[in-house]
Amino acid sequence: MTRPPHPATTTRPIARRLAVPLVERTAWRLAGPLVARTTLRLALLLVVLGGGAGSLGAQIPTASDRGVAVGVERRQYTIGPDSTATTVDQWVVPVGLTWQRGRLGLDLGTSWVRSRLSLGDSGRSVSSLTDTQIRAAYTFGRDFVVASLVANLPTGLSRAPGADFPVLGAISSSFLAFPAASHGAGFSLTGGMAVAVPAGQWNLGIAASMRWSGEYTPYVDPTGPFSYRPGLEGRVRAGVDRIVGRSRITAGLTYSSFGTDEFGTGTTTAGLYQPGDRWTVEGGVVAPVGRSGLVSVYGWHYRRVAGDSSRVSVANSERITAGGISWEVPLRSGLDLDLSIDGRTGRMGSAPGRLVGGQAGLGIALSRRLSLLPAVRYDLGSLDPVVGRLDVRGYGFSVYLRSR
């Protein structure tokens, strides 16, 4: 019963940047990177961590625009020695649509996901569509106020057999950060407002949102269906940015608070769950290098307070600190190279962990409107549960085709 975190998300201008966290990760992984000449890793970095306001913001549509994206992504982690290793593997086939006319923007995203948890020669797989997320945003004035409404439609997995629980729990890890952290979470509506004001050379902004979620049935076991009703979720975010020379500096702080969740079997409420509050602080700098290269440096820290179930503390607190650097450089007309190195360290309950990884990607312009974005990634690290240190090895790749 762990709600996945909602990472702080930023774009430019600042009111629009503050409004972006109202959108779930799947939709913006597709909709956000629909930017000409921006490779996959850098585009994700700009959208998720706020580093690239200068590059991304200049290409945010202001009149009319539309785009479609489809891709294939795989991420796998092997934990422990080969003879007794635990492997968590995920394939994702996402599809996203964007539409912009004047001040109104619409985004839609969904995915097909296959997740597998293996121990030695045995394992279990879960395959399904994910929920479909639809976002509408309206900009007032010159991006000083942005109103947003997000609907999470329950097209994903529900009423799964109890044997799927270990698989779905493994991919929800905020430390490993799988492309799809959930196969389904029921219907929800999120509404919010972001406001920004100039203050000298700085842009200052604040945003607030509220999410209501309906009851759904994630599992069915021999005792009957397991129902879950999440409580209200509220979020407040503050952010700043400014131009310094040819570079852009951004920073933000997000606080999320949760109402009490109810769960039970059939019509009987069996217990209450209070998710722990969450804080995320992040910052980044994007600077041009040479004639047309771009370097982005970022860092963030995420903290989740331990929750409680029926007034009994749950050891699910988290602290994760991450940082990285990404370099994008045009190789020739229509071909960009993107290299990145990043790392994170964290403590999940009483178990510390660390990962260091690198990624290489290309941005290939197939035509004026069509681009291909392949990337590969490799990670090394360790987890330290009570049984002792376990080595972690991870790899992944992705290929996205985008039309704009």
C-alpha cells in the first residue's frame, strides 16, 4: 500500500513549470519531450528536473501545435549474486498525444507494460495496459497563471490475483525508478493553479493542487476482493528561476500531504493507512557550451516520512538524494549526441542503497516533423538490507518515434 512519489517537475515559464507536476509521469514522459532538436535524456531532464528552461521554453507552443509519440523502453535490475539473484524487468510501450491551440493545451498518454520478478529460474510476469491520463491546461495572461485539470482513467490493471503483489510492489520502488511505477491506480481527478510574478531578474511562483481518487479493487485473493480508497492528496510547490549571462538557474520545493486511505475486503473496512508526507527540493543549471552545445547540471533530494497503518508505524520512510550532468552536442545537421552521468544514494526504511549510471542517446531528425530518439543506459550500485550487501546491476534502452 505504497503510493509512488510524484517527482517535482518543471518547465518554463515558471507558472507553466509549476503546473506541470499536476500531470502523472507517463503522460509527460511522452508529451513533454516533443521538442525539436532535443534528445530523449535531455528532454526528460528539462521536464522532470527543471534544468532546461531556456531550451525547452523557447519551443513551448503558443499558437497551434499537435504531436504524437510512440516508443519502446526496457529497464532491468539484477540484485545479488548470479546464483541467487533477484531480477526485476520491465518492458513499456507508451503512446502519447499532444494538442495545443492558443491558450488551451491537451495531453493524453497511456502504455502497455510487462513487468517480471524472477528469483533464480522461477518468476512471475504481469502484463496490462496502464491507466490513461488526460490533462487540460489553460494559460491566462502571459503565462502568469496556469489552471490545470488531470483525469486518471482506470484503463489499467485491477482485480489482479494476490500472487501479482510482489511483482507490482517491486516496480513501485522510487529508488530504482522504473518507467512505469504502477499498472493501475483507479479513477482520480486533480485540479490545480499556478501563479508566477517577476521580481527583478528573478521569476517567483507558487502552485497548489488537490487530487481526489475513487475506490478501486487492486487485488482479489481467496478471501475475496481487496478494495482500496485513497484519501485526498494536496500539494504545494514554490519555485524560482532567472537568467545569468547565457545560463538559466532554477530551484523548487514541493510538499505533499495525504488524507487517510481506507482498505478492506468486500464491504468491510479492515483498516486505515496514513501515507507519510513528502518533501522534494531540487535545482539545476543549464548553460550553452561552444557554439551550439548544451550542458545541464542538476540535483534533488526527496524525503518521505514513515506512514502508519491503523495507528501502527510502517517502516516505509525514504530519503533519496540524486544528481547528474548531461551534455548535448550537435554532431551534424539533424543528428545530436546526448551523454549523461548521474548517481543517487538513499535509505529505504533501514536499508541504504546507491546507484551510479550513464546514458548515451541520439536525436535523429528523419524529417522536419519526424524524429527518432534511441538511447542506452547502464547502472551499478548496491543495496544493503539486513541480510548484507547486495550488488545491483542494471541496464536499459529506449527508442522513441515522435512526430510534431
